[in-house]
Amino acid sequence: MAIKYAMILAGGKGDRLSVLSVERAKAAVPFGGCYRLIDFPLSNCVNSGIYDIGVLTQYQPRSLIEHIGVGRPWDLDRKKGGIEFLQPYLGRTAGGWYRGTADAIYQNLNIVKRKKVSHLLVLSGDHVYLMDYNPLFSYHQERDADVTLVATRVDRKDAPRFGIMEVDEDGWITGFEEKPLVPRTDIAFMGIYVFRVEFLAEKLINNAREGKFDLVRNVIIENVGKAKMQAYFYNDPWFDVGTVQAYWEANMHLLEPLPVFNLYNPDWMIFTNRGHHPPTHTWEKVDISSSIIGEGAVIKGKVSHSVIFPGVVLEEGTEVVDSIIFNDTVVEEKAKISLSILDKNIVVGREAIVGWGDDLTPNVARPDLLNWGVSLVGKGSVIPAGTVIHRNCLVGIGIKEEHFGGKRELKSGEVLI
């Protein structure tokens, strides 16, 4: 017996990705030179034989909906099953904005019941990994669990970012703390659940009556020791790109000579909605090393250890190092980009520098995110010619030359919004 239906939680705001997720849902953030984060759970589903999927959206859903469309790249444009967007709605007796992850599923319990499934796979829409869900489901059934949570081991210093579990020798979950300051174990929850529908429906209905709306806190944590709760360990690479640094590191991992995260396996393709770009064009004297170059990019300069998305133009004399540049951005002659993330449709003026110097003064607005050297430039901004932007700087969305007010330097940690 296989999983028949999956729900993907894709309505999150992703505040810790700063300007990258201000005007798009976190699940729609670009990744790896041609993908969006949502491509990974969607592709894992279809590669696992799951062709009936509900995507729960809420925050800034437009780019996500445009990207997925009718689901054709994933073979999900079907008359029976396929993909369905489950957005907040107003009904006669219920509805309204999703007040949390549990409430999002609760408001769509009628969909689950209509599917007549006894088990439900629930996924996060913003994690990067390659996984066959069938062994997970077999394990869940063999253990006769009410809920099975997928777990992986993480570095102890990163553990406070995650839900942390305690698990006995038989795989039963005996403890669960959400983002503890002092974690008891290194076993992190990956945001992947398999629920017995009967159990889930009962908990969601009761919680709704009591005004409880969070899936982890109110369905998982409150039922540890009461429900049959199993942990399924996943040992392959998994990236929770919930912070700017984690996002940058996950992209940089793809540039390793032999990355353990293999996007080139023909037996487990990651599908995406690709634009219509011409072939990539590199000029005679370009210097490209350890980089990903998207379709339709025009490269006339130097690119080292960077991820370049489709349609990017790097003019003569440019240098891009340790950086990520989203679609259709133009870097003009002799400009330099270092340890920076540039969103879509940006223009970096001639001889400008983004990411300069050794001063690591934390960002004044987001010291929690921008304190290790990376600078961010928001979508549609223009960096004037000759401008120097130092480390840990934040340039907002749609910033134009006049917003600089004649200023041609942003010191480390400064913000222009």
C-alpha cells in the first residue's frame, strides 16, 4: 500500500530570509541556479508515485502559484488527482486566514475526507532534500503509529534552530522540544509527518475548539507519551534553508567537486518550471570556476564559486566570487560582487563593488541574520556606478539611484530601505 495523498505547507513568510522572502512565499525562493524551494517536495512526491497533492498557501502566494501553474512540469496536470492550491477562504460557518499550521490543515479536513485516505503525508514546502517517501510509509504502517516524524542528526551548535526529539531504542518518541536553547539531543525534526487521519482529525477538531493552531506544539508536543509516535531516521543530506546563512551554505554545497547532494541523478530528477531562455553565452576571455551558470546567462567576466541564475548578464571586466545572483540581474563593466546575494532584476552599475572589506560589523536592522559577512540586495534595485557596499549590508527592494542621495558608500552593517 502506498501513500495516496500529500499536503505541502507552503504559506510561510520566512522572515529570517530578509528581503529574499518579503515579496514571495518562502517556498518560492529561488535555489541552485534554476529551481524554487517548492520543487524539491513536489519532485520527491512524484518520484515516489504520489500524484495527488494539496499545496496550502497564504503569504504572498502569487509567485508560487505562477511557478507551479497547473503542475505540468511535475506531470500533475491531471483530471484525477493532480495538484490543488488550498488557500484561505470564507465560508458560512468557518474559514478565514490560517492561524497556524494545524489550523491550515483543519480548515481543509473536508478535502482529506473527500480523498478517502487513511493516512496523510504532510511536508514543509521550503526544505531541500531528495527522499523516497515509500520506505517511510512502510515503516509507519509496520509500527502501527498514529504519527511518524522524520528525523535527522544535526550539529549540536545548530540544534537550537530545530525541533529536537528524544527517541528510545525502539524508535518511539519520548520527548520533543521546539527550538530549545539547550538541546537534550542532536535529533532534529525535518518537518515531514505521516499521520493516521483518524488520529489527526480528532486532535485538530479538539484543538480548534480550544483555540490551538500549531501542528508541532499542539498536535505533536502535547501528545508525546499519549499517542503512538515514531521517529524515522533519514541519513542523506537535508537543508533547512531558514536563515540567510543556511541558504547561502546550501547553495555553495552544490559547488563541491563531488557533492553528496546529487542533482544530476537521472533516476531522481528535480523538476521545475523553466523559463524560455536562449543558450548560455560565454565570451572568449571569461574565467569560470566551481560555479553553476543558468540558461541564457551572458558571461563576459570572471565567476568563481558562485551560483548564477538564468538571464544574468555579467559585462566585461566583472568579477563575481562566493555569491548568488538571481534571474535577469545585470552587472555592468568592471563591477565586483563578493560574498553577496542579489535578487532578480537588479542593475549593478559600472565599477560598483558589492561586498567589500574585512569589517564584519553586524547589520543594524538584522544583526541576527547579517553578522558573518554576506550582503543582500533586494529585487529590482539599482546600485549606482562607483558605489561601494561593505559587509553585512542590506539594500531593500526597488531601491533606485535617487535613494542613495548622492552617497556612494554603505559602511559595514548599514541599511538602505
